[in-house]
Amino acid sequence: GGRGLAAPESTLASRPPRARFVYAMAAIGSKRKRFLGDGNDAMQVTSLVKSPLALPGCDPADYGERYFDRVNPSPASMFSSRLAVQTDTSGERCVAFVATSGGLWRHDVSFAGGTDVREGKEAMLKPTEVTDGRTARVARVAHRSEVQSLAMYDPRGVGDLDGPGDVRVASVDSHGRCTISFVKRDGSDCDVSADDASREGRMIDLRPWRAPIGSSSSSASSSSSSSRSAWFVPGWAGAAFDKTDPDSVAIARHFAKTIDVFDVASDPSRPTRTVHTLLCPHSVKWVDRTGAGAAGGAGGNRTRDDKTPGMLAVAEGNQLALYDPRAGERGGCARRMTLCNRGQPLYATACGVSQGNFGGGAVALPNLRLGEPLVAAAGAERCVHVLNADRWSVVKRWPTAIKFEITLLELSAASPDHCYLAGLDYEMVCGCWSRGALAGGFAFRGDSRWLGLARADGVGVGGFNVPGSNPGGGGPGVDIVAGYAESGNLFAARVARIASSEWAGYEKVGRILPASKGSDE
């Protein structure tokens, strides 16, 4: 019992060897075990590729041959996301739009070269580098300041399979200027100039409208477009499309503490409503109203023909606020909730629709029913908060989801109980928020800090049709998720939702699970 005395021999003999103790602890903390889960559906990566972007190069006479035709992207804000992914009806390609400096590029890469998905250390998946990607400059987009955020409206992603299928890409720069470009799905019109696109109605320029200093509101309407955006401190700015009404566009600006709502079909020259936020916003999203939520709530059974303005979910400071552009009371703020401690802001938000017990996590949550709208938020606290937008109550919290601050967040459509996360390190994680664990998910590492994260639907791959997948409660069960790295590389994964009852099929396709369900390795 003395401080310098040795322990009795009986005590030493009863202790396990050090190597055995270390091995046991490693097994408990193994990510392979945590990814497995119990009873939940699995998110299986069927293809994972790494494709370098052909961004504009430097003059080799000034910088040397090693820097020719390869430039790292501009940094933007810490919580910016300059990536948008297009829905692919074949599920065989990833078509992504990325932004750097003041320009916009379209990158098209096939999933065929990355089907051999292998595991690395700590069950991390290894991407396959491919060189068949094609990069094209969207010539009409040329901002005078750095692009901070991208947003996309894809009619294929909301079930509109009869229209022309042109996608709308919104790019917002640090001064709040937003450009909406109508781009063909095959990218054949990327080289169209800004003048030709504007003349044909395939480009819309949205500028923040404010009265210049020293002028009255009556004379402000005649002010030049250059003076409208000159009174803002440059910083983060974001945009969001309403799924049920793509003509409704919301633009948020960080330091100005404003959210402008535009109706581009009626009058794109000035916003129909301007909302002043209490704190500096970090993210803005329209609440997904395509489910069958409670009537009169933030959700509701909405279709593309219903043009009623929806609700805006805004992460401002450490609070999540819900704004109604139709309301005049309280500055349009319908609800507000503090989710984090002071000094730990929320950086990312995501919206989706609950599928109840069929969401993929095999968990029945008391404050959530089928079809109700979901709002997820995450930030410096490394915790994922998921709320029911109709009841305005916290459904689930997933603490310490990743190692560093969460700056990028997306909810899965194939399995609404799963989400994709990325932060200030190189790791991208898919986990089950309804279980508050990595159950059924996966993870892989990029080669530099993430500048963007986006998700789209992949349809028609392998005949997957899992009950509980969006849209409408039964869908393809396939996600296309991509990450934009600071090195100038695009990491794209095709993720298929595999039902928990299909262990045999999952083991044949996947590399994450062990050889048998009861195995220890």
C-alpha cells in the first residue's frame, strides 16, 4: 500500500497482459464496429472516385512549368460551400458545378473507374483517382469579387421528368450579387456569353437593393445598379432555391444581417421582402415542403403547382431561426431556438422530409411522424441537431459527430435518417443521426480541406427501390454525394441504401462489413 512499494504477486498475476488490454480497447473503439450498427439500413458506397479539376493555369514563364495549368481554388469563407451536384437519371456519372475566385466551372466524371471500393486504415474508404473527367468554364458567370456559395435547382431532383430538365445554378459573391444561370443538362451551352444568355432569358442578375447614403427611399429606386451593392462589407453570402417554387430565391449576407427574397418571375430587379436577422447568418435553406406534414405547419402536403411562399431556416450565431416572408410581425421571425452555447455558432443547415420508421435508422422517435419536415443544423460544437419544423421541437441530437467543427452538412434522400458531414479536417463522414452514431455509414478522407459538400439523387442504378427513400416515401435509394477539396480535386461517391434484411446482397457488394454478420474482424 506504500507509495514506493511493489504490488503483491497475486495482484500482478491477475492482471491481463498489456498487449491484450490494448487490443481489447482497440476493438471497442474500432470504426469498423461503429459503422456496422444493428438492425439499421446500410449506406453502401458502390463507387468512389477522385477527379482533378482543370482550373485555369498560370503563365509558365512567370511561375515555372510545375504550376502550369493547375491552380488551387480560392479559399472563401470557412463555412462556404461552393459546390452543387446535378441529379443523374442513369446514376453513372457525377456532374458537379464548382466555383473559385469569380468564375464557375462544370465538371463531368464517370463512376465507372471507381467501382473497386477498398478499405484503408480505420475502415476509411480509398478513392480511385481517374483522369477521364471533363471540365468546362461557364463563360457567362464572371463575378467581380470571390464567389462564396452555390445553390442549384434541378427539376429532376423533385420528380419533374417531363420538362426540359435545365438546371438553375445560383452563384453569390462576397458583395451579395447573385447570378442565376440556366444551364442545359449536357453542358452544351457553357460557352455562351453573358450578353447572349441575358438576351435569351437564360441568365438573371440579382443585386441587393439599398438606398445609397444621403438619399431618400423615393429617390433610391432610380439609383444605379452599381451603387446598390456598394454599401456592404464584403463577406460570406449564400443563396437557396425553394423546391416547390424555383422562382423564389433567398439571398443571405453575413455582415449586413439581411435576407432578401426575390421573385425572379415577376420582378428580379428588387426583392419582394427583406428580413433583418438578429445575428450574423451563416447558412440559409428553404424548409422542404414536399412531404405530407401537418396542415398549416411549416411543411404540409405541397406540390410544384403550389406557389405559396414557404419558410426559411436560417443559422445565425448559435441560434436557429424560422422566417416567414409573408409575416410582418416580429420582422418575419416565426420561431427561434438557441441550440449551442455562446461563442459556438452554427455553420451549416440542411432540410429534408421524415419517412418515419422507414427512414433507415430503424428507430421510432416520439416527436416525428411520416412526412413532417426536418431541419438539421451543426457547427462549432460538433453536434448535429435535428428539429421538426412543424412542431419546432428537437427530435434528436448527435453529439461529437466528428472530430472538428462541422462546416458542411447534407441530409440523405436515399435514407433520411442518415446525413453527410464534413468539417475543418480532411474527413467526410456518413452517419445515422436518428441513432446518434455512425451505424450503417462510412467515411473517407480527402487530400486537403473541404471547400464544399453537395448531394443529389442517383436514379436507376442496380434497380434499388427501398421503401422510405425520397421522394414520396419510395424512391431509388441512391445518393450522389461529392466533396470539393482545396487541392482542386473533386471526390464523388455513389451511395446505395441497402435494407437491413438484405445482408447477403450487402456483403457481396460492400467492403465495409466483415465477412459474416457475427464476425469480430
